[in-house]
Amino acid sequence: MAKSPERIAVFPGAFDPLSYGHLDIIRRGARLFDRLIVGVGRNPEKQLIFTAEERVEMIRQQIHDLPNVEVRTYEGLTIEFVQLIGAHVVIRGIRDTVDLRTELQTASANLIVGDIETVFLLTTDQHALTSSTLIRQIVELSDQDHSGINRLVPAEVLAKLRQKLHKR
């Protein structure tokens, strides 16, 4: 009996900073696919705080217990990265209807142009309204030590974020 082909998916993002919402999608995606590649990319519309190498290292520290997950950086279009590594699926987290509308457009283009499927994973309720932008704003603009932010990002990521933002 022939072995079925390995199911490889890509979870792309900027991960600047990595949040528990991202980690939730990574862990759930790892259960669904034989291999999950976390693609650390660059969104030209965002001003990034961490280098690609710093983001990769933060993710690797948090997923060391997931043997079927690897982290890679990429430049350019996500669809080209997905094709380059031989995957046929992109995973995207959906927080709300705004995300869904935007992601549907991208998913449709990926399917038409590159024959790449998209699997949408709904975020859990505790991560539904969390975004990396919001996390950065809270840390950067607040004079107080908001211990509640620990519920949004791992402690190691929060320490690095505070260090970066307070150097500015």
C-alpha cells in the first residue's frame, strides 16, 4: 500500500510580537497537519520592532515541544514561499468578520493563482480581540507595569518587547 503524501501547511505572519493567539493557532495547526511551517515574513504596511531572526528565535523558544513544526523566514509573496517549500495549504487565524473579509479575498487569490488552499481557524474567545499592534501600543504607551499583558504574550516575549520599546 502506497504511503499518502505528507500534509504540509504554512502559517505565515509577521509575529511582531508573538502572542498567545499566534501560539494557539500554531499548536492547533500542528495537530491537523503532518508538518507545519511557521513562515516569518515582512508586511510592508507594518513598521516592525523585531528583526526576522529575533522573531524566529522567540517562536522557536515557545514551540520547542512540537516536533512537526519548524520556523523559517521568507521574503516576498507568501504564495511563492508556500510553493517553494512544497506545501498546498495556508493556515490563517480569524478573530472577527473584518479578518474574515480580508482573508477571504487573499484565500481566493491564492487558490486561483497558485492552487493553494486556505484553512481558517477561529481564534478562541480569549484571543479574539488581541492583535500584535494592540500589544505593542499598550507596552509602548503605558507608564504602568500592566501585569495583565502576561495573558496576551509569553513572559520572555514581553521582556524583549519592553526592552526594545524603551530603547526608542
